[in-house]
Amino acid sequence: MPASTVLRRTLATVAALPLLALAACGYGSQAKDDDTAQVAAGAEKIDGLDSVKIGYFGNVTHATALVANQKGFFQKELGATKAKYATFNAGPSEIEALNAGSIDIGWIGPSPAINGYTKSGGKNLRIIGGSASGGVKLVVNPEKIKSLKDVKGKRIATPQLGNTQDVAFLNWIAEQGWKVDAQSGKGDVTVVRSDNKVTPDAYKAGSLDGAWVPEPTASKLVAEGGKVLLDEADLWPGKKFVITNIIVSQKFLKEHPKAVEAVLRASVETNKWIKANPDEAKAAANKQLETDTGKALPADVLDPAWESIQLTDDPLAATLDAQAEHAVQAGLLEEPDLRGIYDLTILNKVLKAAGEPEVDDAGLGVK
């Protein structure tokens, strides 16, 4: 039986549903359309589509989408079908956009993918590929916390109640034998739910002793004098765990498989290019970040953040399943049926054509 998950607990927890949906890298709910894609002369439309609408976050954990946009990989594969983009600050808004048809395909974290799938009764989306692993760290004030046991009794931030990092931290706390009430965050450790965009300032002001956060927030804390006490990757087999997936609306997948294949082919090509050209890729991602968010990351934040992210075509399905089980054990979620959340058929076709090994859905694929 797959260890899987989604929200439970009467009306109080129903109200917290958007919290689980907040992506690991989400900072709000504004979306921005980009209609500047250039189509090559003589190119043909795919599936008769005028455009494919792609969503992602303006964050280094979505490096594949950032670089594919900036370097034109999506447009190259889509031909005369125009690649259009929308950038998001939070998981709930991207899921809403997918449900409304405002985007067709999106890069998103594991928690909102799980939440979106289960809230729709398994009818709105599929995870069709992976994008990134890692990039989550426990950063602390080295004057107050010198070892892992010193975390007890301290104030540690996570991005939001029930989000991916919040669940991971609660699970880690339980493994230490400490007790914390998941809803209130009170106990042997005080878990402070703090928006990633304000956490560095709260840390600098002394109201936080540390934070379990994704990049680039972790590197921003280090730039403020924090110390990395633990890299979450060290807690996972092979040091890999999903931080970003690729999702598609089931309607779009059914009606336009060739367009989905083109986007996945672009994703695989982009990841290969990034690995072969790391410095150029990092600069391209930062240039797209500046376009999308209005501000590029400084080198002392970008460099360590980029280094901690592993790009992967593999959705690392078994780790999403484990993350779900951690949420169940924390008391935030109850086990739903996640079978069918993955459809890796087209991705494996693309990987095979590229001479790459196929990837596994951990028993959670469409039958």
C-alpha cells in the first residue's frame, strides 16, 4: 500500500488546505503573463494549438523552466505554437490557474501537486516529470545553536503550516524524540510559520533562532550571518528528494499529447544543457529571475543556492510518497489514494529517444 497523503481534520484543517498547497518555493499569489516568445520562421503548429501556457515560480528551484524560457528551449520544441508564460508566487494560485485553464503545464512543488490532485478527487492534474531535488537547509544563529541538540527550546521558522518544509521539520523533530503540536507549533521546539520573503529580516532582528527553508532563502540567511546546521538532502537515500515536479491538466494531456511531449522534450534538453554549461546556465536563470521578479540575486546568494539544487528528469516518486507519509505521521494529513497522480508515459518515451534510462512512478502511476 503506498504511503501517501492529504489534508484531514474537520473544518479547522479544511481551512488550512491552501497551506499545504503552498509550494516549497512560493512567495505569494500574483501571476504575471509573458507574451514575448519568438517563433521561428517556417515552424509548424503542434496539435493545431496557437499557444501552450507554461507556469512556474521565479525561484532557483525552478531553474529548468527559467533557463528553458530564457534560452528558448520551449519555443524551439513547440515550433509555431507559441510558448506563453505565467510566473507565480504561491502553489494555490498556480493550481487555480491550472484548474481554470489559464495555464496548461506547470512547474510546482510536491505539496501543492498532492493537494491539487486530492482536492479534485484525482481529476484535475497529473505529475508528468521531475525537475529538481534538494535545496532545503536548516540554517541557524551560530551564537545560539552550535549543534543539532541545541535546536530544542529554540524558535525555528518554516514557510507555512503544512507546506513541504514544515512537514519535513516536524518529522525531523519527532525523530529526535521531541514533542511539538503540529497545529500551534508549540512544544519542545517553537515552530514559527513565517513567509520566506520576511524570514531573513525576522532572523536579522533576532526574533528567530533559525529556519528550515528552501533556496534561496537559506542562502539569504547565511548572508545575514547564519550557519547551515543541516542539509535536508543528507536525510534522504542517495541525498535526493523531490522539490519541484512538472504537472499538466488531465484535459490538456488527453487532448494535446504532442504538445506535452514537446514541453517535456524541452525540459530534458534544458537539464542536459544546464549540466554541460553550469556557469552560463546560472547566468541565464538569474537573468530570467530579474525579468520575472524585477530583481536578480546577488552572487553571495545565487552561487550557494544554485550549487545546492540538483536538476533531474526523474520525479523521485518514492520520495514524494515518503513526504506524504511524514505529513500523515505529523497529524496534519490523512492517507488518501494517490494512485494515478503520475503519468510518466510521455517522459519515458522522451528519455528513451534521448538514450536516457526510464524513470519509475513508485506504484502511483495511471493504470
